[in-house]
Amino acid sequence: MNNRKIAILAALGAVFFAAGLYFGNNSYEYLGIGTWFSGIIYYTLFRDYKEVTSLILGLIILHTGVILLLVEKLTHPKLLGFLVFTAGIIVVLNSGFSDYLKRRKSKI
């Protein structure tokens, strides 16, 4: 387990949570708490299958971006949807799922 990545994830959640408390915006608080929960789930429950979990998480982020592109209630949904969609693509490409499949195939 990489302690540096865990610390960065915890600090990122703390920044969002503190910004939510400072600005009085519940969205930032939820984002901070969600970041902490996702880190806990990722590094404790799915320790052996991080590649698979990262791929699924990236696909969820990617599809959230598509949904945001289709929603018209936000002030700038196209830009926000595009940014979330791009973040989903980056997470999917960096998941390491193909390396996981190669390792698994070589064991068989």
C-alpha cells in the first residue's frame, strides 16, 4: 500500500471539506466526505483488486460526465460535463486493468 497516495487522497478530501465549511456550501462538504469514503473503500475493502475497482470507478465517473452533458439545469453543464467526462477517461486509462489481465493470464 502506498502511504503517499493515501495521504494525498486524505488531504484532498480535507481541502474540499474545509472549503465547504468555510464557504457554507454543502456540495463541497459532500465532495470531501465522498473522497474520504472512496479512499477508505478503495484501500481497505478492495486491496487485492485495485485495477478492477479503478476501472469501475472510472466508468462511473465517465458516465456521470455524460449525464451532466445532457442535464440543462446547471449554469454551465456542457463545460462541467466535459471536464467530468475527461476525468473519467483519465481514470479508466490509468487503471492498470490491462496489466492486471496480463498478469492473470500468465498465471493460468
